[in-house]
Amino acid sequence: MQALNRCFVAAVLCASINCAFARTRDLNVGEARKLIEAAVGGRVRNLPGFTLEINNNDNVPGFLNFDATFDNPHGSPVVGFYAVNQVTGEVWKLVICRKVDSAELRRLQTNLHKQLQISAEELKQSWGKAPCQF
């Protein structure tokens, strides 16, 4: 009986501090957009007419793809092409297949991992998978 009581107390404590995670959902388009904005930084975000448009043409499972553009009357409007891993929140530059990193991005990723209750195991399984390797 004492062992049962200890298990019950341990389970209640664990539940109250979220020590067992179960992912509630994948990242959505709005969250992915914010991650890209953090990844590119203020200098790019503040370009005139900067926009991020969802691009479903390159439908890679587990990733949301975006085209980044800005108002550039004298040249190419393309800033870049990005993909966001829907579990980890990793942001990838697609043309060069390189993961983007910044302090602001890492902070947002950590907050989303907590909010969506993504386990360390899920992160480990999905971390580092590039959308350009499919």
C-alpha cells in the first residue's frame, strides 16, 4: 500500500511539473513564419515590403516551405526560400541546404517546444533532417 501511495504521489508531481511530454500538435504556418522572421533577423525583416508566402509547390513531408520577397523595383525581389521543420522548428535555407541559427530563433524554438510539449526524444529523432535531402 505504501508503494502504491508513493507511485501516486510521484505521478501527481510529475503531471504538475510536465515531466512527461506528449506533443500536442505540429507547428502551424503562423508559428513557422515567426521562426523564419527570427532566423533572417531585423535587417532582412525591415526590407521594404518584406513578405513570407507559404509555398506548397515543394511539398516535403514534415516541412512548411516559404518564399521570402521584398519590394525591389531595380532588381530581384527574392530574398530566399526557406523551410521549417514542423516538429523541431529548425529553419533551413533551401537553395544552399543550410540550417539557419540565431539567438532569437533558438529562444522561439525553445518556447514552442515547451508550449507544444515536444519531448526530447521527438526532437532527437527529427533534429537535423534537411528538407533538401528528400
